[in-house]
Amino acid sequence: MKTFFGRWRNKEADFPAGGSEAEKLRFLVRYAVLAPSKYNAQPWLFECHDESLDLICDRSWAFQVTDPESRELILSCGAALLNLRLAAQHLGHPAMVEAFPYPGDRYLLARIRLAGGPQNGGPNRLLKPGAAEDCGCQSPEHQPAFRSSDGELFGAIRKRRTHRGCFRNGAPPEWLVARCCEAAVKSGAWLYVIRDGRTRHALSDLVARADREQMANRAFRRELARWIHPARGKAKDGLSAAVFGLRRPLDWLSPGVSLLLWTINWGRVIAARDRELAESSPVLAVLGTTDDTPQAWLAAGQALEAVLLQATVAGVGASFLNQPIEVEHLRNELPSVIGRGGFPQILLRLGYCGRARRTPRRPAREVLI
């Protein structure tokens, strides 16, 4: 297990400060691969040149049923890009990013080069900021002077987990929610927090409808089932059956869960569970963009990781209920449900929780070309 989970224990002391640009860039990939991704598919490749690094969306991990345009794949790559930039900033070599260097190639997402030395300002300075009014979050009248340093956000890369169960009672403080909104806006996206019970209930209904529609589709169940693996197995990607509430001692039943998912429509059961998760989440929010292009998806992925790391620094967990965004006609309904225009990209839950389980990662050498 050290092979697959050891990626979470990177040591910044191993950074080759006196090495070549290529050696430094290859080291930074170790932090990029800790980003979240749909079903933990890790759909990124990095091509290293003498003085630059290309981030490529690996279409071999495409989800034909739920993500035919590779929107979620590009979002995941955006999160990996933010991690890499944070690590570069912290280690004294801020990254200069050229997004989509070849306009005709939508899967060569970014070209990264390193600056010579430390610069002022965090990694968000390199992102295209959104308009302040896009936030949709009501900033509190009195906020403590909470500003996560680059070092804290860098440290949060290894601590961040996705918590898929219920959250504890007690909502995160309003100042943290405001900081998450600010982080999203600085990254070129917006974070709209659901604040009234009627909207929350309507959004929960949308989640349940999406669950029932997806689970009624045998092709969807087959696509999901192939990503369910035992946590203590040899797989370097995918999820264990813990995502469906199976406790750690029963993790060996994951292959059976995968088979059951494929063969039986569990839509009503899963819809009821996810409706409850949405209704009971201390913070329920939609992360979106003003455009719906690969460029916007890449920005949304960076915004998502910026929000997740801000939450991690404050001891707050997060997870996703993206089902209504994966069903096209429900995604089209979502803006009217929440009363906010634009294009929803992520449905996010925030709250206090215990330490979530890590998911396996491919080592950097396997995603480097």
C-alpha cells in the first residue's frame, strides 16, 4: 500500500533546488496528482520538456455516458494545475501558465514554465479574476483577519480529502464561506451559496431525480461499476465501496458491490441517501462560470481546488453531489432553481467531519510522458 498511498507523503525537502528546470517541474507533478477527480480517474498527463511542462487531458479515461464532452476531465486537470502552481509558488519558483497554447487542441490544456525566484502574491494572481458581484455569497459584516498563507494552502494539498458521508452538526463560520467565495471569484468562477430552505429542498429534489435517471441507465451503471475497487487492492485509481457506506472491515466486498451496481437499479435507494445528504449539509453551494467552454472548465477546476484548500486549512471537509449537473436537461434547470444565471459546474457540500480515507494515486512517473 505504500506504493499507491505514499503519494500523499511527499516531502518538500526533496525538491531539487539545484537541479535543472525539467527536474523541478517533474518534482512538482507529485503535488499535482493529489487533486480530486471524478471517480478518482486521475485524467492528467504531463509532458516534460527542457524548460516547460505541458498539461494534457488524457481522453483514455473519458466517461462516455456522464461526461461526453470531457468537461469533468478538464475540471479535474484544472484542480491538478492549481496544486502544481501552489507548490511552485511555495518552493520559490512561481509558475507562469499559458492556457491552451494551441487553440485548435482542446486537450493540451496548459504550458507551464518556472520563474527564476520568489514573487509577491499568491498563485491566484496568475488567474483571470471574476467580477466581485459574481460571488453570490453574502460577506459577513465582521470578518476575522483570516488569510490563508501560501504555506498553509500548500500544506493543505496533502491533507485534503473528499468526505462522502454525513457531516457533523454545526455550520462552518460565515467568514470561511466568504473566503471560499472570494477564492472562486479570483480564479475566474463564482460560488453561489444556497441560503433558504425552499431552494435547498428544490435542489435536493433535483439531486434525487438525477440519481434515479442515472441509475435507470444500464450503461451508466456499467461505467460507474468499473471504477469500484477494494481500497487494499492493487488498483491505483477508482473508489472503494466506502463511497456507498461500506465500512472499512467490509472493504473486501467492493467487487460484489460493483457487480450489484451493474446488474441492479438502486436508483431509489441512492436517491433517498443523496437527498438526505443535500438536505442536511451545513453548506450547499454551486460553483459555476459565466461561459461554458474548455477555458471556463479549466478555470473552474482551479477555482474548485482553491475553495477545497481554503476549507481544508480551516478544518472543514467537502464532497460533491454533481449528478444534476451530469444530466443535461437537469443542468439546464439548475440556474432557475437556484435563481442564479451562468453555467453550473460543481455542486459542493461543506461541513465538519472526521478524517476521510485517502484514495490511491498513480505515481508521478506513470503520468509523465
